[in-house]
Amino acid sequence: MATSRQTPPAAMILLILAQAFCALFFVSDVITDLNEVGGKPPLHLSIEAIAAATLVVAILLDIRVLRALVTRKARLEDSLKEASRAVFEVIEAHFDGWALSPAERDVAGFLVKGLSITEIAALRGNKEGTIKAHLNAIYRKSGTKNRAELMSAVIDTLIDADMTGDA
């Protein structure tokens, strides 16, 4: 996934380099033609000079846009990391408040991530019955009856914190 995120800037850089090569070619051609003409340049040479200048301006704008996109991407990634930490802290606070054992915390963490009982059992090396027993203890300690209620309790805290500005 990291490769696909790096591709657009890399493609933009290649495009800018190709534009710079073309601009260099056209500018040098205009300069050469101006030296050969000596006097007043013909109309096509003036149009060629305007086109070359426009290409240079476009390159500068492309560089500016690319820099802005890279900066925005970095800010968004930082915001996402911060939000992820906040969500983790809220979940951990619930687990602390519910006084979950280390095994229950582990199972509850997988539950919050959306894993099934079978998947949790496989990851923990337990039987499904053991995971169900942990889930019953988690539901009892959290005051919920099932996964949906447990997730609702966590999400409600996130929404309430967001509305009060505590998150």
C-alpha cells in the first residue's frame, strides 16, 4: 500500500522533469532563432517564445501544487496518527474501567477490531469455548450483552468526547 501512495508524487515528478526538458528545448530554440534573425522576430517566433514561457510558468505551478499536496498529506497522516492514539486511549480507558484481566483485554481488543470468535481463538491458540467464556466475562464487566452493545459503549464515548472537545 505504501508503494501506491508514493506513485502519484513520483509520477508528478517525472511529468515535471519531462516538462522541464521540453521547456529547456523550446527556450534554447527560441534563443537560437532570435540570434539567427537578428532584427524583429517573426510572428511564429513570438508565439513560440510565449509558448515556452507558458510552459515554464506551468512547471513552477506544478511544483507549487506538488509541494502543497505533499505537505497536506503529511498533515493528514499526523492527524490520523493522533486520532488513532486517541481511539486507543479511549478503548484502554474502558478496559481499565471494566477491570478486564490481561486475557480479557486481549480478547476484547480483537473483538473491537471485528474478529470472529473462531479468528480470536486461532490467534490466541485457545478453543472457541475459552474465548466465549472470556467474552461472557467481558460483557458482564462492561454491563453489555453482546458485541454490538460493547462497541456502542466505546463509540458513544468517542462521540461524546468529540462533541465536548475532550478527544
